[in-house]
Amino acid sequence: MDEYYGAWLNDLDIVATDKAKLDDAGDLKISFRVGDKERATYTAKIRVGEGVDLAGGPEQQFKAAVGGSVKADLTVANIGQTTARGVVALFDNDYPIRAKDKFSNCLYAEDFVIACQFDEEIPAGEGRTTTLNYRIAEDAYAPSNAYGNTRFMTPSDFEELFAVREASGAKAARRGAGAKLTLAKAAAKTARAAQTDTDPDNDFSPLLIEITGKNGADLEAIGDKLDGAAGKVVTATVGFRNNGPATLENFRTDSDVTYVNVTVPEGTTAVEVPGDCAPREGDRTNYSEAGTPGARDYRCYPGPFAPAGEALTVEFRLRIDKVIDNATGAVKVNAPCECEGGFYDDLKPANDAAKILVNASGGEGGGNGDGDGGTLPITGESTGLIAGIGGLLLVAGVGGYVIAKRRRTRFVA
């Protein structure tokens, strides 16, 4: 049994009967009950396949600078007793690792490679290899380590798994317009029965790229300036902007790239609070209380991704209880936190704090907040990253998808 967020889940083994034939298929309905009440149901497609055993190649390690290139081997072996009729390489690469080539038998989300499909047969006891060219993104953080994993699977297993990605609403993957990537000379085409990998644990080929040099990030706090009479409810748009040059991302650990402390201005009460901001006392917060109004201090959790050149903001609805000239609150990015993630090597710490001013006089401003609630849209490489996450989720399977999506951030980019 596995422990998952405090709940115990039983492993379920599914085996074919002696009467089953290749390509037999059906539906398996799984229900979860609490007492006598059905709480959730899921229907899985089950298909009987021929067993093969694919194995990935050894770990590869490289060094490269921001904007540099890496040539990595793509190696797979058939260590089973049955010829593998085709193979799919599924990629789980960190944000900085980008594809330089766009092969016609590979799927991409912008310049993130998701999968490559090969028609070549691999007889039992034989291996195949080719080379992939990667580049390191110009906005990669350095120095740092970027990790990748290639998982090899049968076309039938990939077909089933890719359906999960499609159902998740991820951006559609597109085939490249270049030449076809090959492992070896293609074998004669034969009719394909469904095949499945009998030992998924050895399917992976790890990749480690040490990104050298220096390429940091400046996170700048965004405050706001508001006006209103007693009893009025106003909206404070606060957060931070990543001035770059590097993008910050913690998708592999699903930890927050930074933490943002927000102090409500005196004379006001927070009546509506973002769902990713929790009441704070000193360094102590309880995320289960996120979104609770009425506190003086909050800690906000912006999630695992802060693109260079873009802002991440949330909205606090504040009721003005008493009109006070220059009533002041605060926004602090890169706030210290005894927890996973966070960012503590900012290029310009001087702009890590901004004010929230209510009924300001004398021309005082609220840090970098414009008071208009404006945010920057996700464009360009940011869109590609969000779409490219589909590859990572597929490698982890449905469980990985749940982990990656367990907290839907309300920060707006």
C-alpha cells in the first residue's frame, strides 16, 4: 500500500485469464465508497497485450552554458524474449532543456519535445540508438542543474497514456516538420498486435545537465495605491514581477518559486482573500486556512513558475473601516520561510518590498502597483512551458498529474 496525502491506497493487480486473447479489450469500472455512499468512479480501458521488456540506456551527464548546446544519446534495448514492434520515447525534461530539431515522427509543444515514435522493430537481445540535439534556454537560471528522463514504452502503452494528456486539456502537441528520426534501418511492416511492457521500472534513461555561468533573477514587489470613503470595498492588486533575466521554475519539486508576505493596511479589513494566501503569524501559516478573510498578515504561495519579464498578482478585497491618510500596508517578495522552495538570491533585494497605500496624500505611491489591476499575459515561451508539462505528466502517469495539479494557483500571470 502507498501513503498519499494522509490516505492509504491499495495496489490493484490486473491480470488476464487463460481464455484471454491478444487485443481483447473491455472497460474496468473502479468505485470509491465511504460507508454506503459512492464518492467517486472511474472507468479504465483494459486491453490484453503481448509482453515485451524495454530498457533505457545509462545516465548521461553534461555541462553547458546558458544558450549552449548538448548532444545526448537516445538508447533503448529489448531485454525480453519477444520482438518489440515499434517503440516510443517519452520525454520528461526540465524547463531549460529545449529541442533544437523538429523531427516528423516526434511531438512538440513549441520547442519542448514530448515524444518520438519509432516504427523499427527491435529483436530480443538487441539495442538501438540515435542522437538528440538540445539547447539550453536563454532564460535558464544559472548556475543550476537541469534534469531529464526518457521513458521507453510500446506504441500501445503510449496510446493509452497519451489519452490521459489529451483528457487533461493540455495544449495540443504537434509533429515536427523536419526529417524523420531513426534508430536503425526500418524492418518490413507487419501486422501489430497490442504490446505492453512487463517491467516498467527499467524503462528510463536519466539526463543531468549542469548549467554553468551566472544568470539570475530580480523579483520586484508590486504594491498598490487605493482611495475610498469609510465603508467602501476596494481591490488591491499585489504580487511581484520577475524582471529576469532568468525564469524561475520548480515544476520537478512542485514547490513555490518564492513566498510573498502581505500586510493589510491599517484601518482596513480583508473581506475577500485569494485562495493561495493564508493568515500568517510570524513564520507560521496553515495552508488549510488559505482564503480566510479578516487577518492582518498573510503569506501567499504563487506556485512553481515565474517567467522572466512577467508579473504574478492576486487581488485582495479590502473594506475601508476608517479613513486614515496614508494608511499603509506592505508587500514583501522573497519572504523567508522554513519550507521547501523559495528564492533567496535576488539580484536586487532593494525592490523586494512595496507599499499598499489607502487614501495617500502628498503624492506617495504604492511601490510598483499601478492600481489598475492590470497583469501581463502569458505569451511566447511561457505558453510553451505550460503545454510542455504534458510530457512530464505522462511520464509520471495519472498519479503525477494529480500531484502536479493538487494546488491550482490563483496568481495571474
